[in-house]
Amino acid sequence: MWTIIIFIFVIIILRDTFQRRASYPPGPLQFPVVGNLLSVWWHLRKLKYHHILWQQWSRKYGPILGLRLGLMNIVVVSGRHMIKEVLSREVFDGRPDGFFYTMRNFGKKIGLVFSEGAFWNKTRRTALQSLKNFGYGSRTMEHYITEECKALVELRLADAGKPIYASHMFDVSIINILWRLVAGKRYDLENEQLKHLCYMITRSFQVVDMSGGVLNFMPFLRHFIPNLIGYTELKNLHGTLYMFLKETIQEHEQTLDSNHPRDVIDTFLIEMSQNKESFTEEELQVICLDFLEAGVETVSNTAGFMLLYLVRDQELQHRLRMEIDAEIGHSRLPALSDRSRMVYTEAVILEALRISSVAAVGIPHMALEDAPLGNYVIPKGTLILLSLYDLHNGSHWKDPAAFLPERFLTKDGNLIQDDWLMPFGSGKRRCIGEGLARSELFLFLTHLLQKFHLKLPKGDPLPTTEPINGITLAAKDFRVIFEPRKIY
């Protein structure tokens, strides 16, 4: 009797597996329990980077690549058409509920980045309105960015001629810009607490890749080998970050005036006091962490890559300085109103966004229901990665490994907005910080090149363009000498 029951059970499982596999996107051979994990591990020994592996497999199996990593279905989507389709359909607007993603959020889908549905809509609406109330997108915002640019220039003037490790040079500056709106506070660029905080954020993004690693695929292993799979380190890093945020929120609570909110945290606290069902303290902490991480791991990494390409190419610097001298001069500081005239500078920024692709697979999406995509069916709960690195460094671009701002310029010198470039996503999940990020990159670039020549220290090799792998990509550390221009 039991033999018959077991036999029928196995037949049902096998039939379901083969039926699902028939409609599931193609990919490498899967094995029981581990799926493609062994293949991923084997290929990464040579390729080093997950986004390069996904790119190679997508070229072999097609623009919709089907994988199973441990207990999780993962689909990697490539190509402008398919990526835009995913970003435009509500059924793919979910966020993954794997252990790696929820462990930073107190085990819940909360905050701005990893929430979905009605809660995400409410959180995004409240956060964006609060930011606008305190100057986001206004002249106040430009003033804050300019202050940080001036402080960074002064710091580089103070150590002019000395080699500076530059890949994380912008971290505190960029946190300061948004943190003045969120928490009403800025920090000195040499503040050790903030520099350590930036290090912890950076480190938390390097422990695993955006797919979540073994913590996602086999989360039960944290009970047996927590140190080996990064669980212990991530838990400690998140604990320290949340301690900082909790102290910041408590400081606000002690001095809160419900009639005169000072910043975004005050706005949320007032909303929470007036409506007990609006937000919890845990949710506010996660929202603040999302703001904190967004600056350090996107804009700062892109700015680091931009600096890297500048120091590798003196002719690129020369052309930028010529445009700065012609359009801004030396008697005043750069302003956002200069952007419309400075097409080469804008092309350099677009090329930096393209070639660095710091969010190599974007922020993961999840299928909320079984849904067709192309000729396949994506099962409910499948994690979807968007191959933005391949989009920005694939066959659409001539000589994609070369830093060529000219690819964004017409023969007449006008700027090209290529719709194959999507560093901030698309659709309703498009990054709300896009305007701020573009403004920051423009002002930091023009302030620095208005004042300095960027040179490699004597004897230092040309900085490598090979990135550090992780949730986002970052430039490997390199040194720069900031040499003041003689006109100053």
C-alpha cells in the first residue's frame, strides 16, 4: 500500500516538474536540490563576476534565462525590449522575499526599496512629499550640493600635491546632501564616525551579489556555517547601522515640535503620532537606511568610476576643462543652469553611467503571479534580475569597453538621449533620486575640474577598470594627486 502511495506521489512530482520546466525559460542543466549552484560556482572561478556569467549564459540560452539556485527560481532578463516589458508590468513589480532581502528589514517587506503594493505606494508618496517640503528638487537642493562641492575642493586644496585614495572620496559628501533633508544634519568630511559608517555600508554591499547568494538559496545553512556564508558579518553590520539610525531618530523624538517639522524624520514621527496605523519605528529605520545606502552605493560609486576614467585620460580632462573655462570661466562657481550649454560634460556623465553600470542587475523584481514573458511562463515567486550591465555594455554599443563620451553626441554637437541607457530604471519603480544623482555628478565634476588637474602619482600603475563585485559594482582603490590649476 505504502509503495503504491509513494510511487504515485513521485509520479505527480515528476509530472509537475516536467510540465513546469517545459514552460520555464531555458538555461544550464539543473541538478536535484542545488539546481545550478554548482555550475555558478564553477564558472565564477574563471569569470569572477556574476553579471558577466549571466551575460554569457544569456547569449547562449536567450534573453530570458531560466535558473534555479538552491530553493529559488531566478530569471535573468536581457535586452532593451524585454527589460522594458518587465519594468512596465505590475505583475513583475513585486520585491523578493528571500531571507537575504528581509534580514536587513527586520524580517519584513518594508521601507522604500524592498516593499511592494499599497505599502510601497504609501511609503514612496510620503517620503517624496517630505523630501520636497525640505527642498528636494529646488534651489535649496542645489545650494546643499554646492556647499559639499566647495567643502571637498577646500579639502583637496589643503592636501594638494599629496596622493589621495580616491575611489570613496565622495562618500561623506554625498551622504551629507541627502542627510540634511532626512535628518537635518551634515558632517565634516573628515568625521571618523561617518567615514566608518560609509565603510560598513560599502562592506555590506560586498558580502554577496544582488541575487542574495547562499543566504537566499539555502538560508538554513546560517545555522551551521554562519561565518562562511556571510550571515554573521551582515548581521553585525546591519546591527551597527541600525544602532546609528535608532539614536538619530531618538534625538529627533526628544526635540520634536509637531507644529514645526525640521526634516523628513520629523515628518514621519509626526505622522506616526497622529496616526498609529501609519508607520512603525522599524519601518522608519528601514526608510532611513534606504536613504543612507542609496547615496553611498550608487552616486558615490559612479563618481568614483568617473574620477578613475578622468585620471586615465588626460585628453578627456583637457576637453572638459576647455568647456568649463568657456561656459563658466573662473570668476564664479558652476551652477545647474550651466548644464544645458555644457553638452560634452553631460556626455561624459552619461558615458560614466553607462560604462560603470554600478547596479549591474538592478534591484531584483519578483513575479506576483504566474505570468507570460516572451514565449515562457514565469512562475509566481520567481526572482527576476535585469541585465543592465549587458544592456549598457553589449552589442548595441560600438567598442563598449572604451570610454567614449562622443557616442552621446551628434555630428552637430547635440546631446543624444539613447533609450538603451537605463541606469535609473524605468516605469513606476524608476529611482526617485535620479534628478539628485545627475545634479550631484555634474556639480562635483565641474567644481573639481574648474580647480584641479588630476594626475597619477609617480610610479603608480594606470588604475584598473575591473570593478569590485557585490550587490553594486565599485572601483578598486586608486590614488590621485589633485594639482591646483595655475590660474588660481
